[in-house]
Amino acid sequence: MLALMLIEELADSHDGVLTRDQALRGGLTFPQVQHRVRIGRWITLHPGVYLVGRREPDQQACTRAAVAWAGSGAVASGLTAAWWWGLRDCAPGAAEVTVPRARSPRLAAGVAVRRRNLDPPDLIVLRELPVTALPLTVLDAAAALGSDSGRPLVDQALQCRVSFAELHDAYCRSSGRHGSPWLGKVLRQAADGASSDAERILHRLLRGARIDGWVANHLAVLSGAEYWIDVAFVARRLAVEVDGWAWHSDVDRFAHDRRRQNALVLAGWTVLRFTWHDLMSRPQAVVAEIREALRD
């Protein structure tokens, strides 16, 4: 009885998921395991993987069960790992699992298996589940999502979850993977070119919307100090600043940007700030906000 209680406590701590090997190591016999499955106390999610306690399997349980079924060296990866890390609000329909190349598990319903050898820095245990480390997870999820959603995901992760150096190292370890050329371009933009690219995008938006009266890279002298404005409507005293990638601001640059903005506001300017993500994901809203500022 004590063995069964400890086994069920173990299952409860893992969203109700228990493997046959865990049950046997805990003191149950194979016939006892079969009996619990037969009477419906344990539900078979995958061969040798059970849901204990007469409950409905939720996404956490399905993810743990998929990794447990895939066996030794398996980890949650891709969009499943992104969801487990909190980068996504919902998990994909099929749990994404990566196993070493030497292993070829059979197909299972609700599980998408990828065979790939991962380096130790790309592996971690998060909430008692083997999962790809955060930098590789960000790259894999971005590649799966593509340009429209993948680029903002990288940007948002860089703001507070992972450093550029960590992303770059993970990218180098997985060069040649699916989506590698596109990810390389994204990382190059994040490293040094995003602000310039974003300014060019803003210029195209303004021309396309037939908004004129602006000057690019305008030098304003305010209280004896010189400040460059990305896009200036000088006659209207409207400054439009482009931050590029939202994360890309060190302490000195952050302080300089705030001094410039304060100086402009004190001199009677209106300041609008947009990020790369704004320009890429909501260009019409950017144009509308600029028009509204010009009307005011």
C-alpha cells in the first residue's frame, strides 16, 4: 500500500503521468500495473505511459507523456518547448519531441518526432521535464513560425529572456538546420543593422502614404546640445524615432535617447517612437498615428 501511495504521489507531481518502469521500480509488479489499466484506474496514453487518477489528460500531461514515451535522450522541442518556456500562449496540436539520431521510435498519435543530436548546452530540465534550452527553443520556434511571427518572437525574447550572445552561440551549434539562412539574417539584423533597416522601412511607409514635409536624420540643436532625429517634420515640430529591435539598447544609448526625448519635448516637439516590430506587424497603425500627430 505504501509503495502504491508513493507511486501515485510521483504521478501527481508530474501532471498525473507515470511510466511502467517507474511503477515497477516503485515496487509494483507487472500484473498489478496491468490490473490498474484494465479496471480504468490508469489510462494508457502511450505504450508504457499512463495517466493516473481517473482524470482527463491536459496539455501538460500530454507533453510529459510524449517525452516519456520517446525514451532515453528525448526532449520537448520546437513550439512545444516554446509553450513550456512561456513564449507561446498555447501548445501545438502534436507534441514536438526531439530524440538522438541513433534512435527511431515508432510513430505515435499526437507526437511529432524529430531526430537530431543536441549539444549539452542546448539541453535542460525545466519543471522536471527534459526540454531544449531557451536559446535553441527561441530559434526553433522562430523558424517554425516564419517571418511574420518568428521575428517578433526573437525580438521579445531578447528583451528580457535571453542574450544575443546566447542566441548566436545556439545558432552556431545548429548551423545547417531547417531555416538556418533566414535565422542568420534575423540575427545579423538584431546584432547591428536593425535601426537602419527600420528607418528605411519607415521612409517607404511615408512615401507610400504620400506623407511629405519630413526630413531624414535631422540635426536639432537644443539648449546648446546637438541631437539627431530619425525623421523630423520640422515645420510641425514632430519627431519620429525608430528603435529598431526593441531589445537593442544598452545603458548609455538608453540614457542618451531619454535625454534627447526630454529635450525635444521641452522645446515644444511631439515625439513618436516606433520599434521594428511596430513597422513590420502594424504598418497601417504607424501611418495613422503619424497622420493624427500631424493633424494635432
